[in-house]
Amino acid sequence: MYLTKTDFIEYLQCSKCLWLKKKRPDLYIAPVPTDFEESKIEEGQEVELLAHSLFPNGTLVSSELEQSLLETKRLIDSHTSPIFQATTVSNNNCLARIDILRFNADTDKWDIYEVKSSTEVKTDRSHNHIKDVTFQKLVLEQSGVSVDRTFIVHLNKEYRRAGKLNVKELLKIHDVSEDVQKAADNTAAEMLEALTLLNKDQIDLVFCDCLYLTRGNHCSSFGVFNPDVPDYSVHDILRIRPEKIKTIIQSGIVKIEDVSDSFKLTDIQNNQVQVARSQKPQIDHDAIKKLLDSLSYPLYFLDYETYCAAIPILDGYGPYQHIPFQVSIHKLHKDGTLQHYEYLGTSIADVPGNLLEYLKGIDCSGGKVVSWHASFENTRNKEMAELNPLHAQMLLDLNARTFDLETVFKESYLHPGFKGGTSIKKVLPALLPQFSYKDLSIQGGTEAMENWRKLIFDDLDESQKESIKKALLDYCCMDTLAMVEIFRHLQAYVS
């Protein structure tokens, strides 16, 4: 059994989860990537291929393990360089596949280049690039290869495409040798701990360290180790720190409604706990009425769907910069009349130019623009204004008149059904269960993004294209209609 770099990173996140994966796969709950996540993995592979072009005349070793080990040894022994996906095993069964390995004739040693599809060197718990490359370096050295410098190749967030892709400007090479040297001793100790754990045939399956982390940081097999933790617990308290979670749980409390006032939570956290405890909404009638009364008609409920990619597809755009490809607007008049406008770009040539022409053709003058989490739409408008000066005045005017409907549910309307969240997917079913995204083919923004990618880049027949178009239109329409119905619900309440 080998310890790979992926295994090691998983060990750092949850050691027991890695043990389960390796030793008790029958109990292990593997994370199931969505189509969007699969697409992002493929993007990472595309970035790596682009990085290869910075190292001409490289040799790609076999993907089959035994063959790759033989090929790598032969290439290293002959100082053939660079090597892509160099594969080696240490004397204690740690396995490394190096993205790019280059021989440095000046030092008579090898340099490691680890390719990342991020726009920076990350050192957080879920993506620690320094640990990644330190693992690779240690395995190489333990297998008898002399390593000099270590580098991380990542996307340049300042890059903006202008015609043909400029790979030398798109990618940055960051020397992390000093950071790796500092991390080496600790990483080596952690690798040994991981190997020691995997040598055990039995471990205690009660409790894992994820118990003291927020919900989004739980391992995929959390329920195996912590079966008594409910779906809504202290882990879901807004912006709660791990230290506070640990204090609460070690006092014997797991359910959010059981958290007492003695734990010194913030006002926002206390409000969430009180609503969970009472199972009754907490509503500031006067504040909501004041907000609604300040809005001038007509109201334009606006929502964009966007596409972003590691490798920018349009001039003027950079890595992961959002390109609006779709807009839905519900126009609500004072007398209650409702009109719907929508546009979907179905080719790269359509966005964002034709979308902007469509917006220009709608009379959006006067009144208020209403969005949910409006900073997203406002940022898209600002970016499009910079890239499309002829439409800048229209876009900046939309921003100046924008009201964020989500703020009502952050400040003045708390509901036990929200479970601490304020996204429209949380608020709508709690307030208006008759309206639902569940019957839609697309039920979230990343699904919309992935379906548009398929529409533009995949080889689809006409039936498949029409199905995706309809699904995208239905989803974006639902986003703005949901805002309208939530707004009407608030109106009915305050009046």
C-alpha cells in the first residue's frame, strides 16, 4: 500500500477518514464530484498541459505505475530533462508523481515544478500547496534523487487575454524553496505518522477530529464517526470558530437549540440559536416596512448567470473572471403588473456584447433594481462597464439604483427554516414552499455554468442543445420570479 500525495493531504484533513478509505473501503463514504467539479479537474489538467509548453522537449512518462517507475529511473539516470509526471517511490512506500522535473546542470541536482490551477500559492487547510510540494521533494530525496529548488506554477490573476493566449504571461513561476525547507521536518514527521496509522489493522471508529470543525470542513465519512450529530447542529452556527465549537461540544452540547446564553456568542449567532430554540421567526416589522417603503417603482428583479474558467476564453478577461451569458429580469409595476425579459447567449460571440444590447433595449429607467446578494451583479456590471465603455453609463446607473433583497434576511427576518442561511435557495422553501427549484433540471449556479459550458464547447445534437437552453432559461427565470414572490410575501406581511 502506497501513501500518495493525495492520501497525505487527506490525512492532514482527517486522518481517520484516510484510514477508512484505505483499510475499510466498505465503510468509507467517497465524495461524489458533480459535473462542475469534474470540469474543474479537467481544467486543472489543461493548465498543466499549458505549463508543459514552458519546458520544451519534455518527456511524458507512462501513466501505468510499474512502467512509469522504470521510465522515470532511466530518464533521471541519463539526466534527460524535463520529465513530465516523473514517478518515484520512497523506501517507506510513499509515492510521488511530479508534474515537472527539470535537471539543473549548474547544481547537478533536480528542480521540482508543481502546477496549480489557482491564482496564488495557497496554504489553507484544504489546499496547502507548500505541503504538496514538500511531500514530493521528500519522496524524491528518500528515493535517492538530489533536489535543489522547488517551484509552484500558478495562474497570474493580473493576466488579461488579448488575442492569442500568452502562456508565459498567463502562468507565474513562484520559487517556494525556502518555504519548503522550513516545512520539511514537520512534513516528514506527518508523513511518518500517516504511514504508522495505515499500518494499523484496527482503529477507534468513534469520533474524528472533524467534530470540532464547521460543517463545510467535515470529511466525507463524518457520519460514520459521528452518527449522533444531527443535520443542523452547533457546526452550522454562522461564522463560529473551531475553538468555540470544541468548547460547546466538550460541554456535552451538539444540538444548536441546546446552546445556552453562557457561551458568549456574537449577536448574529445568538439570534440564530434563539430562533432554532423557539422554532419561531424573528421579524423586525418596522425595519422591513421602512425598507420596502423606500423602494420606488417599477422594480427590476435582475439576475445574471455567468461562466468562469481557469483559462480565459474572451479578450479582456482573466483567470476565473465571470462572463455573464444570461440575464433574467422581472419588471414589477406599482399596480402589480409583472413583465418578464430574458436573454441567453448561445455562442461565445454573443457574450457579453449581445447581452448588453438586449439590456439596452429594455426600458430600465427609473425605479429600483432588485438583486439577491447584489454585490455579485454589481461587480459584473462594473467589469462589463470597464470592458464595454459604450454601455458603461447604463451599467453603472443600474448599480446606483440597486437594492439587495438578501439584506432583509440578514438583518430583519430570521426563520428556523433558513437554518442560519440567507441564500435564496434557503429562504424560498421556508417562506413559500409552493415554489421550488426541485422540479427544475438545473438547480444551482454551478450547474448553470457547467451546462452553458457543454452548450458552447461540447459536441451536442440539436435536441441536446435545445434541452440545455430550456433548462437554463427556466432556472434563471426562477431566480428572479423567486425574488418577486419573496418580495410580495414581505409586502403582505408588513401591510
